[in-house]
Amino acid sequence: MVMGLGMNKVMFDYIVRNNLYNREGQRSDANGKPLRVNQEKFVDFPAGSIEFKTAWRVFPASPSPADLELMKRYFISKSVVRIGAKNSEDGKEQKIMVNLGLVGMHIIQKTPGNPQWVWSTFEQVDNLEPPERDRGKIKPTFQDPSQPPQDPILTPVPKGATPNTTDPTKPYMEPYIWALTAPYAVPNARIPTQVHRVTPIQETAGVNEKWQEALKAVNADSRWQYYQQISTQWPTKPYARKPGEKPPAGGVSVATYEGAPTPRILANVPMEVYNQKTSSCLVCHSKAFTTNGDYADFSYVLQLAKPKKP
């Protein structure tokens, strides 16, 4: 599976305008003053900012007739996947041409009344169990109906690693290896397919059916009819950080900063498969900080900032 990250122009412009795209810029404001000294300057994305994270399954660049038929149910992006040397089967950096099929997506949006943002998550309908009309014809992406579900859900084992029998959900330090042709994960051991949803889809089920039918009515071949909303999370106690307030242990409490989100647990199966019982978009992102150790306003994007090039 391949992950992606992006943002809209409102959020992008804020990062550029405030010089937050490199580590040096995060340590000072536009005038070169340290952020910790100039307490009026802190990360506060404007309302209208949107960030999204995506998860994709990999189809070959030259798909078989069966793959082509299946790809009609996915939003497809023709892409080049860059494989680092340590993750490549031949030990060399590689660029692999593939077709990516969207299987999961988080969309977060900051609004005037929700300073902790609004968090919505979506999945492709075939991830675990195709719609009733397609059962028996479409194979689930992350589950084999002929086998019993696994609990706990077992993490994959990198090539050459020893399975952890004490805690089978514990992540490994060894890199996962990509084969250069499909199936791309084959060099690794124990690739799990028995994923299941810990928290059933409830409040959005009826809404999903209505939108899927509406999309199909507009275009019988619409690929978006094969997607569903899992849920939306938002703060029940909105709280906007004040200028000068520092991270927990030095300022506002964690509970206040999180804003008592509802629902408390929210997970996207492809992206949070191994921590569904504890996953919470808003709570997880409340721990996002800049490279300077300051609040990052619920976005991990700023932690990706690199030092300025000489």
C-alpha cells in the first residue's frame, strides 16, 4: 500500500507566507525573531484550510483484463512509486510505474467554529466486504472470506525478521522490501489479509447509500459510487489556542486542547488497521508539533520540514 499527503491552497499559502516550510523558518518569524520570544506569532492555520491523507492499493502499470475490470471501481492515479535502496529487492533505488487505486482517505478542514478542525474519513467499499449486489463476484481487498478473522490483527513481517510471539502487533525495526514486479509485497513474510472492522459503520450507512445511488444516477460508470464515508469527528468543546500558550506541561492542558472530540474512536481500516481500538484522528493530531517543539495546530506536515540548503 502507498500513502499520500496533500493540502489546499489556503493552507499552502499560510505555510509559505510564514516561512514554515524549513526548520529555520519554524524557529523564527518573518522578521527573524524567535517564535518563543515573539509570542504573538504561533502556528494557527486560517479557517478554510484543508489537509488530506490518502491510502492506495497498487495495480501493475500493464494491468491484466481482470485488473482492468476491477480498476473501474477505483479512483486511479497513474504514478511513479519511488523505492529507497533499503526497501528495494535488489538493494538499489528504484522508480516503479504503477496504477494506484484509492482505498482510503482522510479529509480535515478547519472552520471558524471548530478550531480543532473537522475530521472526515472515507474508504473504498470493497476493502472488507463488497456491497451485497457484488458479493461472490468481487473479492475483498484486505480480507479472505474463506478464512476466519484474526484477532489480534497481525502485522506483516519484513524479510529476514523473526515474528514477535510475545506481542504480534508490535512493529518491526527492519525495512519492508518491495519486489520490482507484482505482487510487490511478496519478499516479506506473513502478509495479513484477514483485516476486520473493529467499530461498525453506523450513523453514515443510510447517507452512503443515498449518495452512492445519486452518483450512479448521474453517471452509471462513476467510480465514486464505490466509496463510503466511515464517520466524521469534531470537538464538542471547541478551544482556540491563545497566543503565548505553550504545549502541555507548560500551558493549556491536553484535555482542553483536544476539545472532547466525538466520536471518541475513529479509524480508517487501510490506514489504522493495527490500532483501530484506540485510534482517534483529532487526539492523535493534538500531539503534532513543529520541528521547534511548538504546537503545530493539529498538522504533522510541519514536522516534515527540512533544513535550508546551503
